[in-house]
Amino acid sequence: MMSEDLSIDARQETRIVCQEMKIKRAEEKIKDLEDRVRLLEKRVFQAAAVVSAALALLGLLAQISKAYL
């Protein structure tokens, strides 16, 4: 009876350790994904800035060309 209780405890301990390792790996994956999302957000903001600057320049050029017509 006593050894049976101990083997259950050992199995439970093994499961706990396995679950802890899975949680640690999941947290590492989450951190990696968060870093990737931040990088993509940064690139999107940069692209938006370039597009808005290009549109502003095109609008300015259109107004200049209207002024000379």
C-alpha cells in the first residue's frame, strides 16, 4: 500500500515536471510571437508613413501643376 502511494506520487511529480516544461516552452513561444508582432507593427507604421508622404507629395505636385495651367 505504501509503495503504491509513493508510485502515484512519483507519477504525479513526473506529470507536474512535464507540465512545467510545456508551460515554459509555451511562454517562450509567446514571447517570440510578441516580438514578431512588434516588428510587423513597426514595419506597417513605416509603410504607412511612406505612403502618406508619397500621397502628400503627389497632392502638392497636383496643386503646383494646376497653378501653372
